[in-house]
Amino acid sequence: MSKYTCNLGTTAHNLALGDLRARAVKDYLVSKGVSGDRLRTVSFGETKPKHDNSRRATRQLNRRVALVAEPQP
């Protein structure tokens, strides 16, 4: 699961914020019965925007979590 942020704040702050949010999503999924061993979190902070960061509406779209399913061995 990857977490992204908009470009407001410092790079270090956004990486830490992304990590905090990704871990919150992981904790929620674990509380619902998903094995924590199957989940990995990564914070990209503001480094991989999907939308333009120059406007408020599109900055909000960059504050997201991406869940990626990986094949089981």
C-alpha cells in the first residue's frame, strides 16, 4: 500500500505524514482480519503526484493511498 501527499509542507514532513497515513490504513485492515504479514506500506510523500499541485481541488486528489495486490507465493 502506497501513500501519497500533496506538495504543501516540507518534503520530510510529507514523507512522515504519508507513512503515518499508510500505517493507519494498514492498522485498520489488520483490525478487520487481514494478516499484517500480507501488507507492506510505502510513503512516496509528494514525489509522485498524479494531479497538478497548483490548485486546491487537484492537491486534494494527490492525498491518496494506493492498494496494490501482489500475487501470493
